[in-house]
Amino acid sequence: MNVIVVKDYEEMSKKGSEIIADVIKKNPSCTLGLATGSSPIGTYQNLVKMNKNGEISFKDVKSYNLDEYCGIDRTHPQSYYYFMHDNLFNHVDIKEENTHVPYAANGSNLDEEAKKYTDALNKVTIDLQLLGIGGNGHIGFNEPGTPFDQETFVVKLTDKTRQDNKRFFNSLDEVPTHAMTMGIKNIMKAKSILMLISGVNKHDAVTKLLSGEVTTDFPASVLHNHPNCTVIIDEAAFRG
Ligand code: F6R
């Protein structure tokens, strides 16, 4: 695991976007695994700028998102489908048909959709998978205890995760109880992994991650088993 400590969120986003831009420049038809949440927003903003100034093109880039809430429609401003369009897809030249977000809206057959997502993932190779980390060590929505050989599935979110994500909703009651997520096995198949960690509230997670112990109790620890994983941590998250 290659650990890079940077000054703040802005520097993390700069470094993060440079790493992703390099992957796109080397292989303009690469496949990216993408994340939502607060951590990648600045990185996406930089990628939008690089696309607008002609430095990179998403014309032939394909993307697969990590996860999606169950039971809210894609038009819901807190759906991850909406987030990705709002923060990246609507502002770059990526083709809609090349973007993929798990489908878990009201009325969908969740088990069937999860299987379809795994089948789709098994047909591609993700060149770079972008990740954030949950306060409890989750990656995607693989909560503590998830087996490392898990593929895309529907997960019951922990109270901690729902509390952490309450900030995006009007109340805790509105935070979905379940999500569909790529499994740890799907994530670990990526050729390279880039994790972004920022803010003092991630310090405990950073301490556990950097302890080096690999355990299903702390899902992100599996990244120690990946041959090409870079973690960018800002000083607040690193020092606490
Ligand atoms: C998002 C995702 C989650 C987040 C994690 C950190 O697609 O899969 O694992 O990366 O919850 O979220 P933020 O970045 O909001 O702190």
C-alpha cells in the first residue's frame, strides 16, 4: 500500500485527479470504478476542468459505480445515480451508455439487479477503482463482517453508516436502510485502487487502516492484499 500524506482536501483532490487523468491519458478507453460521497467531489471538479480545457477526454471512458441506495428513485437528489450526473457525468464528454450505476430503485428486483451487475463487472477489467472509507472501515457499502469473497449484493446499512450519511437527508428516517454495493471481491479485481481520505473524523479509521492488520471487522484492511493500491490522506485525517 502506497500512502501519500497531503496538506488538505484541496491537495488530496489535486493529486487524486492527476492520478485518474494519467490513467485516462495512457488508455483513453479505460474503465473506471467510481465512488460517491464527500471525498471525491473535489477530484471530480478537477477532472471536469481538465476535460473542459482539453487535457483529457471521457469520450471512450467507461465507468462502473460502487453502490446505490435501495428504494429511492434515480431522480432523487440523494441517489448515487443523481450524484454522479450532478458532479461528473453531466459536465464531461462521457457517453451515458458507457456509465453504469447499480439499479436499486423502488420496484426493482434487487437480487436480479445485483446478479446483473456482477455479471457485467465480470466481463470488464476496471483499470482504476476510486474509493472513500467509512468511519467504520466500509468500502463501497461493504460493512464490517462482510466476507472478502463477496460479490455485488444488497446490504443492510449499519446505524453508524446511516448516522454518518444523515447529513445529506432531512432526517435519519429518510436515510435508506439498505443499499446495493459491489462486493469486496469485485473491488479487489481492479488493476489499481485509489483511496481518498480527508478530515479529522476519519482519523480513527486511518489509524486502524495503517495498523496493517487485515480483518473482515475492518473491510478497508483488505486493501493491504492488493498489489497496486494508493491511499491519499490529508493531514487532519492522518494526525487527528
Ligand atoms: C460511496 C461509498 C462509500 C463512501 C464512504 C465515505 O460510493 O461507497 O464507501 O466512500 O462512506 O464517504 P464520504 O466520502 O462521504 O466520507
